[in-house]
Amino acid sequence: MRLGGAHQAVRRIWTVELRAQADGPRLVCPHCTAHPPLSAAASARSAALAHLACHARADALPRHLRICQCRERGCAWHPRHRGCAGPVLLTLTRDRSGRIWRLADACGACAAATSRTAAVPETVLAPERPAASPPPARRQLHNEARRVREMLTYLASALGCVTSPAARLLAVQCALRADAEGHARLAAGLLRGMRLYRRAEVWQELARDGWLELPTARAAVMRVRLLDDAILDQAPSRGARRRAAHWALQPAPLTVPSTAAPAERLTALVLAAHTGLSGISADMTVISRLCGHSCQQTGELLDRLAANGTLAAWQHQRDTDEVHWKPASHHQLPLPPASRPAL
């Protein structure tokens, strides 16, 4: 049986348009026949995203059958680049005017090369199945790590390529703690623990990216409004997301010294989010992209994590581009042979 027919049967690209009408804005979808006007209380952009999410849920496809829709159309959505590469992501794109929105599968390389495009975490569009009984602690930690990993993947596309590690760490907290209206509250004690208290330049970075509004400083809490519609209506409950945000502050089993630089803390968070999925490994290109660094810079940061006692060892298998690591405080199976010694 040919798998190509399955790709044609389930079309993993959806587009909606917001049109101004005399009786109010309408959401026009080529897949739907009825286009009623939007209610006055509804946000047009939120309605567009919710409509696209319904199509994505209805046309669900196993990850191994999903293909890059951009490549299928001759990569016409972006300027030329070296070619398709990386995992297939669910991406959200809007036109310059904000009237047309497209949700489609695209590889990591095409998503990064397409303007006004961000990867959408699977948990934003696909609600989780409720557990029959309270999950054990290990599964709970796995769920929290998965949510953080998906948010890091999304932020790698949503934020600018020069966004600092400190700003990325702050964005993770804001995104996971946001409510359905995109408002997040960060206590002064939390910011002190992150060593970001009164660091106005970090907030300004995210504001320059158009990702949030500059917050109003208060004595005990920082209130901020996110401008990214993809953050709204996240599927996991707010309590579950807040637990993931709390885990991201001290991501077991990788905990860094309180004096560690933001770049070291972000690298440790990325590694912890990939620990325990299918061993303790990930592609170097994936780790580097989530950290916002080059592969060479990432290698130097891994050396620093080994030097400060966060990692017992790490190895880079250059033939497969896989990085293997061993947390200093967590006993794992011996690392496989690698093309370079552990540093």
C-alpha cells in the first residue's frame, strides 16, 4: 500500500480570511460553506485561530505521516534556502495586513525561512486526554518537561534570532503563566530567583520583537500582556502550565548553581526538557536552535555545565550529530561510544 495516498486524503494546510462587511467582520474559510458574522465581543484574530484549530483537530494525522506542505508547493512561501530539514512542525503564518491566516505543516528549515511564521505547540491546538487516575510523580515530571520543550520550540520561531538567553527564559515563564486573555503576573520574588529583577532591558527585548507590551512595574508583582495570539487558549489547564513554569525554574535532574549565567541556565533547561524521552540525547542542531546559539557556542556552554557540576559528562557523536549527556546528580546508563571524548 502506498502511503502517498494518505497525504492526499488528509490535507494539512488550512487558510482563513477576515473580511470587513456592513454587518460586521466575517471569517471566510474555503473549507466551510457558512460564514456568519463574528459577535461583537469576539476577537477576530482569536476567532480565526480557534477556527483553524478545529480543522487541525478534525484532520489529525500521525506525526510520522506528516510532510512539509511548503516543500509540496515548491517552497514558494519563503526565499530560497538550503533545503528542507528538521522535524515537521505545525506552523502559523499571517500576511502583512493580518487579514489572512494559514495553519500548515512545515519542516523546521522552511518555518524558520518564512516571514511572520511561528511554530505552534501541539498542546495549544490538541487538548490532552484526561488521565483515568492521578499520574505518578515520574509521569508528572515528564508532562511538565514536554510542555516546556514544546514552548521552547515555539519560542525559537516566534522570537528574534538575536533574542538573549535571559529574554528567552523570561518568555517561557510569561507564556506558561498567561491566562486566556494573554495576561501574566510575575511576582518580584520569582524575578529575583531568576536574577532578572529590575532588568528592564530584558523586557524591552521582548517588546521590540512585538511579543508583549512593556509591563507596569509594581512593588510586589509585574503585570504584562502578551501580544502573541498563539499563546491564547492553550489546551492544558492553567494549573498544569503553572506547574511546568515552576519546573522550568529548577528543571530536575539538571539544576545549575544560582550564580550561573542565563545562557547556562537556558542550555540546562533545554537539556532537561529532552531528558528521559528516549534516553538522554538530542540533535546538536535542535539544542542550538532552542538556545538561540551556534553549534560551537552550544558546545562551549556544555563544557561550562560540566565544569560547574551540572553535567557529569557529555559527548557529541559527529556522524549522527547526536549529543549525549549524563546529569551529575542522576545515575543513567553509560554513554555510548562517541567520536570525541567527554569534556
